[in-house]
Amino acid sequence: MSLTNTPSANRLHIGIYGRRNSGKSSLINALTGQETALVSDYAGTTTDPVYKAMELHPIGPVMFIDTAGFDDEGELGALRVQRTQETLRKADLALMVFSPDGDFSQEAGWLRELREQNVPVVGVISQADRIPNVIALCEAVQKEFSLSPIVVSAKTREGIPALREAIARAVPEGFEAASITQSLVREGDIVLLVMPQDIQAPKGRLILPQVQTIRDLLDRRCTVVSVTADRLEPALRALKAPPALIITDSQCFEMVHRVKPDETPLTSFSVLFAAYKGDIRAYVEGAAAIDQLTAQSRVLIAEACTHAPLQEDIGRVKIPRALRKRFGESLRVDICAGVDFPVDLTPYDLVIHCGGCMFNRRYVLSRIRQAQAQGVPMTNYGVALAKLTGILDQIVLP
Ligand SMILES: Nc1nc2c(ncn2[C@@H]2O[C@H](COP(=O)(O)OP(=O)(O)OP(=O)(O)O)[C@@H](O)[C@H]2O)c(=O)[nH]1
Ligand SMILES: [Mg+2]
């Protein structure tokens, strides 16, 4: 990923839903002006959800999720519908494409579910160039779903600018947290960032949370000073006054806490991202369950990345080691990666999630809500490490 690209997890995720052949893929092509999505008369052209990162005027960077028609049939069809269903957890906004035949029996259930999950929906009547009774169709949608559909044709491009405007109006407020550092800094503050001594990112790079934090602080008009852990003390001596905030990599928590000036508040990249990408209060509450663990407990470690060379060491080695050291070798730790998050979390006494930098916020929040609904405490790497090293009470939360 180049630094000029918006990380995909920060893009507005737009899910496109409708029956087979309703024109979902054609709509993406028309919206973006590119023929990237596969389109055909064959009902069931799109099978698995397809993610497409695009710039969509006037919204900016978005991620389209093209889905299989939700009326797909048979055993394979049911699997596809399930995959479509799973995308509901990621969609910040949904386009519902109504089929021209006026039969909305299946649309109703999907609309209900989208609304239950608070996903804003833009209704679309597509293929306007070839359906005879557009007005009647609009009225039917309006009457049945209290939704004023946008009438478009992917072929003639009629209505496409209006649809872009409708999408822009429907963008949910706060689909992203306002900023990474939130109330922890003010304009003009000097903020000291502590990276691990052996920077684990590939040569010439920093990992995404560090890059995004630096950008956030620059946007907030702060002065950013970055050091590796071994340079912390010389850097503190070089500063005329203690920094307004220190943000450290979780791995150097203890050392930084020991060395830092008393008056300087300390937080970590993972704690900032826990708030930015999830729900920090829920994570802190979840971390309290660590005190209740025993040698018989079962803990689930959930990683977003399937490759994860950077977090691996924390999730797969460091946290399990710390837990076993405290509660005994028989404590059981399971690891899941990517989207393989168990539907049933109840076998676990605690879920510890990674920072989720590869996921969008909506999706991480949906996992937190799932754990809460099942009564299973959930926290994340950074918060768990802070708890395990006994300094959770001593760091500041955004
Ligand atoms: N004339 C016209 N044809 C359209 C329009 N939109 C889609 N079509 C045609 O309708 C057929 C289905 O379009 P797709 O975009 O593949 O529909 P889909 O909803 O993605 O279908 P599945 O992937 O099978 O679920 C194709 O033959 C398209 O060319 C339109 O606005 N006007
Ligand atoms: Mg399609």
C-alpha cells in the first residue's frame, strides 16, 4: 500500500443488494464510470462478494461491495446468500436495487434487517431505460417501504449524478471516529511517539497505526517527535519541557512508564486504535475479566490479518505466554484469523481481539456487540497487555 492511498478499512463501505439480474454490478460500473464489475444476462453472475475500492465523487474514497443476488437458489445459492448476509456487518451504507417486476417480497426482509442494524439505505430503481412503468414502481416502493427510490439507468447513465448525491446525503454521521487522538491533544502540543527498538515493519516503512497517528497529529497542528525506545531518554532530555503526551508501542509500555516524566500522560497506539476502531470503554470492561481467569479458562485470540507478521508475536506468543504465566500452563488459547470469527463465542471466558487496522469500524463494533449479546467479555491486544502489565489504570484513554 502506498502512503497516498486511503487504507481500505477507512473507506465508506457501500453494500449493493438486490435480486439476481436486478442490475447491481451494472450500477457499480455506472457509478464509477468503469467497466470493472462482471455483468451478464445470466442470473447469478456475481457469486462471492466482490470488494472494489474507488473514488466516488462527491463522497471520496469508498469501498463498493458487489453481492450475489439474495434470491439465489439451491445448495450453492444458499451459501452465496449467506456470504451476502455476512457483508451486512461491514456495510456503512446500503443500496437496495429493486427489480423491475414489482415483486418486493424478498426485499422486505433484507430492508428490515438493514434497518435493524442501523444501516442507512438508498433505494434504487435501475434499468429505467427499459422498464415501462417507472412511476408506478416508484410509488409502490414509496408506499411499501417509505423510501423514495432514485431512478437510474446504467445504460444511459440517467439518474447517476442524482444517485451519487443521494449516497452523499445518506453517509452516516460519525461512520469513523472523529480523530485518533481525540481529546488527548490540543493544537500546539508536543507529542512524543515511542516505536519499538527493532521496527518490525518492512524496510523503509512504518506500520499503519503509526502512520495514521502521525497524520492525525499533524492535522491537529501538533509537533510530533518520534523515537525508538532506546532513544527515549535522550529525547526527553533534549526537549525543553515534558511533552504533552507520550504514545508508545505496547511492547515498551513498562519501560516508558518507568522513564517518563510524572506529569506527562501516557497512552499506546493500540489503546488509541481500540477507541478509533472499536469501543474503548467496552474493551476496558472486558479486560476486567482477566482477573477472573483460571487454569481451566478458555481464551480466544482474534486476529484481523491472515498473514500478520507484525501482530503475530503479540497475539500468538506474547499474550498467551503472559496469560499462562499468571494462570497456569493448562489455560487454553485458541486463535482465529481473518473473517473466521466464531458465531458462538460462549465456550470462551474471554475474547482478545487485535487492533483491527484491516477492518472497518462498523465490522469491529459488530463483533463487540456480538460478544456482548452472548455475555462474553471482549477486549483487545493493547488493552489486555496494559491490564496484564498492571498499568491499565495508569494510562489515559481517548
Ligand atoms: N438496458 C439496460 N440493461 C441493464 C441495465 N442494468 C443492467 N442491465 C442488464 O441487466 C443484466 C443484469 O445486469 P447485472 O448488472 O449483471 O445484474 P446483477 O444484479 O449484478 O446480477 P447478478 O450478479 O446475477 O446478481 C445484464 O444483461 C445487464 O446488461 C440498465 O440500466 N439498462
Ligand atoms: Mg452482479
